[in-house]
Amino acid sequence: MNYGLIGYPLGHSFSPAYFAEKFAREGIVASYTAFPLEQIEDFPALLAGHRELRGLNVTTPYKQAVMPYLDSLHEDAVEIGAVNCISIMEGKLTGYNTDWTGFRDSIGPLLQPHHHPALVLGTGGASLAVRYALRRMGIPFQTVSRTFGKADLVYGDITPVVLQTFRIIINTTILGTEGNGCPPLTYDALTPQHLLYDLVYNPPLTPFLNEGLIRGATIRNGQEMLVRQAEASWEIWQQRIA
């Protein structure tokens, strides 16, 4: 059995090491390979050259761009508008989204009655899954982007008063990866009543999360979400869930 990951770049991706360890630990005879694609147009050639593939994960920047190449989509992927898992059976490609359940199940135990509404930083494929999960959980939210017209708010709109109103702040951007960068917010407005969730997991304490930690906020990085979405992908590939 052979599986893999598409995206670009893939130098520090979570999935290859995770699945290598899983296969070794559980005695599974399978391989998992990172396939960096400089452009999504290379996807058909990848499939043609690796007909043994039974499943793929999809990461930045192709969670939306890969969808036209698939034969069918699970209803969650249709509603979200992004795919992070592809099942390959008898030459047919079906797209799924396991990001949203990974996020839901990892943030759920942290939620308190005062944790609402939410600010979602970023508008990419990961943001779509987070927003879908929040809707399913009944948590109101607004999105934030650097560009006017792409979200409900731009960063310049996030005054200290606004930040005090939104008690959940979720970073779905790549800012903070390897410790580089931080969303431009007025962090002094944070309180112990806030919950900061960062989809970035490397480093475990990102600059964004550290700002929350300093001010007593509840924090969580994306490690558990990644584990949960990876295990959900495995269940799909093994046809254990629909």
C-alpha cells in the first residue's frame, strides 16, 4: 500500500514522519511519500507515474486547486470548498476534508461558556475548514485578512475594543512557522478569558501563542488537529468510514 502528500513546499511537513512512525509502530506494510508539486497542473502526471497510490493528503497551496481533478467529493468537502484527503479506488479519486473534524475535536475540550465569538485569521483552505467547524459547533465568527474585500475585517479593524469582544482567536495563516512572524494584533488587549488557537505547530509555542501565554490566555497549537486529521484520513483510506 502506498500513500503520499502533495503541496509545495513540503520540506517540514508533518505527515511523512507521522505515517512512517505509525506504520512502523503498528506493523503496517505501507509507504508514505512527500510529492512536492511546483504547480497543480503536474498532478495528473504524478498519478500516471504512481499508479500504486491508494490515498493522498493535500496541503498548502492545493486544497482548493486540486478539486477539479477529482472524480467526486464527499459532502463535507463540497460544503467547505476544500480537500485535504483523497481516496484512490479503482482509478477513481474522491475528495474529503478531515481538517474540520480534526479542528473541532481538538478545540472542543478547551471551550468555556465565555469563549465566543471567534476571529478567524486568514482566508485559505485551512480557514474554510475551521469556519465550517465553527458553524457546526454554533460559534459565531468573523474572518480577518490583510486585503480589503477578502474577509469581514482587515487587521487594521482589530482595535483593542474589538479584540476584547472576540474571545477566540484562530490563526489559520502560515505566520509563525519556524518561529517567523506573528499576526499584527494589539496583543496587550488579551486577557485570561481569551482562547488562542494556532494551526501552526512548528515551533510548538509560536510567537502568536506566546503572546497569549504571557497574558494568561488558554492556548493550543495545531499538533493535535494534525494527528486527528491524519488518523481520519487513514480511516477513509481503509474504507472504515464514509
